Amino acid sequence: MPNMASASASIPTATLAPWWRLNGEIKRSPVGDFLAKHYGQTVSRADFDAAVARAWGPQSVKAFKLTCNGNPAYLTEMQISLKRRDHQRPAGHFRFSAPASPG
């Protein structure tokens, strides 16, 4: 019988470590503060974008794609487009890029 180990088990921790760090840095940023402060509340995209702009400048706003589901709509996913290899940088030094397709 073939090895049925999950894909995540085969990915070295060193590969995932930058992403775990990135996740923590975003949680500790003005965006993370905004999300924690407004948990369960209705907010506008403009308010979220303002938090992103405070954290990383107005040029970074287009790099954030939000997915909301339900009625009322709840934020269920956030995608962030970074320039290549920026996952190795500290949060204050991210270079965001607009996603290839608008979303």
C-alpha cells in the first residue's frame, strides 16, 4: 500500500516557518488590530482599506483580496499578494503587488 502521508507532512518546517511568521506579524499589525477590534461587527471595505493603508501605505490596498460569505456576510478568507520572495522580509518591509486578476 502506498504511503498515504498528508502533503503537509512532506513539507519541511523550514519552508512553512516564514509563512507562520508572516501570519503572526500581520496579526500584530494595524490590520490585525482592526480585525480583532471589529470581530463580529459590520464594517465597510473602505474601513478595512484604511487599516491596510495605515499599516503599509495606500499602494498596498489592492494587494488584499477579501472573501465574504453568508447573510450577513462574514469574512471567511483573506488573500495577500506579495512580490516574489517577500515572505522572508519583516512585515514593515513587505512589497505588495496587485493580484493578477481583480478580486
